[in-house]
Amino acid sequence: MDFTLILEGIAVLGIMGAVFGALLAFAAKIFHVEVDPKQEAVRECLAGANCGGCGYPGCGGCAEAILAGKAPVTACAPAGPENAAKIAAIMGMEAPSGDKMVAHVLCNGGCNAKENFEYRGVKDCLAATKVCGGDAKACRYGCFGFGSCVAACKFDAIHVINGVAVVDKEKCTNCGACRAACPHHLIVEVPYKQKVFVDCSNKDKGPAVTKVCANSCIACGMCERTCKFDAIHVVDNVAVIDYTKCKNCTMCAKACPRNAIEPIPTPEEKEKFKAAQKAAAEKKAAAAKAAAEAPKAE
């Protein structure tokens, strides 16, 4: 074997590599684009998940948008308020204020919702909407339970439990990926401190709703009449909570005859509530009777 040819080939390749390397180094120096050091500082404050929840192409795109003033310092929800404050300091701005927000699924049907037929297609919620008009579930507003939101979440903050998606608010970063993945738009942004939720999105009228789900809101208005803070109203045949007024007293949940409001009270709590309501009604009736009889006594 002639090793001379091999050595010559290696030498030629080595020289070519050195020449091309030098050319690339020269080109990199000539075409180098200066990057604002603030951009890298902002990027370091972001979550680094490249989840796209901010609407920009990765964390680099988000940092660039923040620096250009096209996005707020709170654009990266997973980074949290602490890092948003750091970004504000880098930008020479005042730190933003406001409550921490998380995702919540407005459905508690799951295994309690009736099915029109057994779905055997791709286990994907969007795909399920394309099969037979998306009528696998009798409730056309509810959670399919196939976990498209689970697949979208990069923080292990949402899981399907008993046929319905449930958010772990301790892990949730409010990146918005699960909201974008839900074809029925059941996942909403709520304050972290909020404890009371109407877990139903069905806008059909009572009789139709009771046929499709055992945990559905029937728009009876019991919650609305019970609330002392004007924080819950029936809108489009379903109860809706105004989180700015809600005090988390859970009285509406105890008044709900369908267990559509979270936290779902125990049977004992329901009985105590009914007894208290009855006693209050009797007291009110007695006071009204006494007031009516007062002029006669005079």
C-alpha cells in the first residue's frame, strides 16, 4: 500500500480545512452584528422553555421583542413576576404589579358526561371534533379528555383525571399552551388565589343539559340568589363568577343542586346549608308577620 498518497490526501484536506476555517472566521468578523447586551440579560430572565406561549419564536424572539418595546416585560408568563421585575429593572422601567394568574378548566363532566358513541380514533381533541361532527360526547361544550392540553404543556401542570383535564396550579406558569390546544376553549386564565369556580360551560337550557351531564349547570339561579357580594350571575344559561367581587365564601357551591361549582361540598355541608337557609327563611317570615301585626296591637 502506497502511504504517500494517503499522507498527501490528509495534507490536502488539512490545508483546505485551514483555508476554509480562516475564510469563515474572516466572514464572521466582517458580517458580525452587534447585539445589545441587554437582550442577553433579558433572555437570561426568561423561562428558557421556548414554549411559544408569548407569541414569539422562542425565548430569543421574546427577548428581542421586549427590548424593542413590542412586548411587555410580562410577556413570558412562565418566568413569573419575580423575573418580570428583573426584566423591568434591566429596561429601566417600574416593576409590574398584579395577582399571579393560572389556567383553569371550566368543565367537571368527564366520566359524568354521557357519550353518544365509543370514539376509537386518534386520541387528540382536535381530531375528535372532526369525527361525526365532534359528537362523541353528548355535551358539545365539554372536555373530550384525550389530553391535547397535556401534550401541549411543557411544565407537567395539567393531567386528565376521571375523563376531564385538571390543572395543577402549583406547577402552572400560565404560558397559555393548554388554552391554545383546547378546541372547545374550556381553559381560561384565573387568579391563583381564586378557589371557587363554575366548572361548566354548557350554554343549553336546563332540560337539555340534564340529559348530557350529571354535573351540569341548569341556570336555576340558586347561586346568584345566595351570593351576598353580587359576584355570580347566570349568563347565556350558565353561571359565571366575577373574580374581582368573589370572596371565596363557597356559599354558591353549597347552594348549587348539581355540584357544578367547585369546591363541591360534602353531603353534611349541604344539609347544614339547607338547615341554615330554612332557619333564616323562618326568621324572616316571623319578622314580617310581627311587623304586619304591630299596627293592630296599637
